[in-house]
Amino acid sequence: MMTIECPGEFWKDYELIDSGNFEKLERFGSYIMARPEPKALWDKTLSEGEWNRLMHTRFRTGAGFGKAGKEDSGVWEKKKSMQEQWNIRYKGAQSGLDFSLRLGLTSFKHVGVFPEQSANWEFIYKRTTELVRKAQEEGLQKPKVLNLFAYTGAASLAAKAAGADVTHLDSVRQVVTWAKGNMEKSGLDNIRWVVEDALKFARREAKRGNLYQGIILDPPAYGHGPDGEKWKLDECLNEMLKCVSDILAPTDSFLVLNLYSNGYSAVLGETLVRETFCKKTAFKSLDCGELVLKDSYGKNLPLSIFVRLSR
């Protein structure tokens, strides 16, 4: 089944105010900012003067813009006084899905969260809660969830809030430290932190025979491991999925795959997962679709595609 999903209106700390002319105007908590957005091909609804009146800061791309590995580099131009770091809260649609995220202005236009991913957080929390409940009823150990390319950890927090034993992996130590701070701000604990190349880790786990009841994959188009390992999505994704298929439990498990690459479609992602995970092992559901942000004027901004497998 293919669907289009966006953050629920219950999330009070985030809002896409307007989009267009290759930019988006967003509110994170108390602060409003303008950031480049290549997919916003249409016209803005608000005037440029209204954007300038509302925003606290605007990201301007630098000399590296458009070059592999430096696509989003640039500087923030402050328009109004604001903190360099601040906190927002995600209080989800489901009881118990509640965590905090520290945000900050980075030199790569990111602020520490991808808001469209909230639909995945809801799925992760719901599915993990079901697995935790079943494990308790059958007297089994709590389910293990592995978050690869895990960034600042919102998906890890969703799984942890549901009661899973969570492993959070990213190749950038500073980002893992950021995620750990989010865990502490959220009143959670005991997430396992790993700074390593994701493909190398998955291969090793397969050799060890380790299994996970939930695996989350949100790979970038390009990246590097801590020891200089090169990641290129087009070349590595199929192998990554094959390794992950060896460590995803054959029953009572789930997979979430998220892809941002402009050339990828939900159908492509669904075919990859179906070919890798569904030929030999039975599954309950296989869903795919697009994650979008809807601005205040009803314009849908597509940002990533997802595939979700339940066994």
C-alpha cells in the first residue's frame, strides 16, 4: 500500500509556515527560519517582505553548494535575536511517545531534526510497543531495535520510549554525543551508543548471528565512516539491505527504510525491500510512500520516501 504522510497537527513545536522559490519557512519552537529547499519549485504564498518580518534567521548557501559532500554548506544570517541552541518537544499521537530534542544552527543548514520523520517515529513506537507487550506475555527478553545512520536519535528515542533494548549507530562521534544528550533530556536511559561504519557493523553482527526485532535505516546519499570508509547510496544500498536481512529476526520484527535521494521513488524502495526480505520469509505487511511537510497554505512538500516491513 502506498501512502503520503505528514506530521500531525498535534505537534505544537513544529510548523511549516510557507514554501516556494526553492526555500521553506519553518517554526521550531519559538524560532522561525528560512532554509533552502530544492524541491519547493512553486511560488511562495507570502511575500518576501512577510518572510523577512517573520524569520529569526535565514540560511545562505556557500561556495561549496552543489558539490558532493558539501551540498548544504553555508552560513546563517541572523535577523532577530535567538539562541544558538534550544529545545523542542515531540509529544506524539500515542500515549507514552514523548521526548525532547536539542536543536542548533549547523554549517550544513540542518538543525538536529527532520520533522517529516515523525510519521516513522509513530510507526516505530506502535510496532515496538506491540513487540514489547508480546515478549512480556510470553516471558521473553525485550525486543532489540537497531538504528543505523541514526543522527541525533529521534527514532532511537521512539523505540526506547516503547520499552525496547536500543542500539544507536552513527559514524560521527559529535552526532552520537548530541543524541545522548537528547536521551538524557527526555528522561530515558540505557541506549547502547556505537560510533562505527554502518555496513561494517552489520556485517559483523551477521557473522556473530545476532538478531534484532526492529531495524531502522536512514542512509545518506554520500557519507564516510569514522575510519574513512566511503558510503555512496547507489553503490552500497543493495549490499546494506542484504546484510540487514541476515540480522532481522524472521518473525515478530519490523524494518523501516527511509531514503532522501532525489532519484529514488517509493516503488524503487519497495522493490528493493521485497526482493531482499520477502522472497524466503513470510511477512504481515509491506507499505511504502512519501513523507511530506504540508505548509499553512496546503502545499505538500515531498522530502523522502519510506518502506515499512512487518513480520
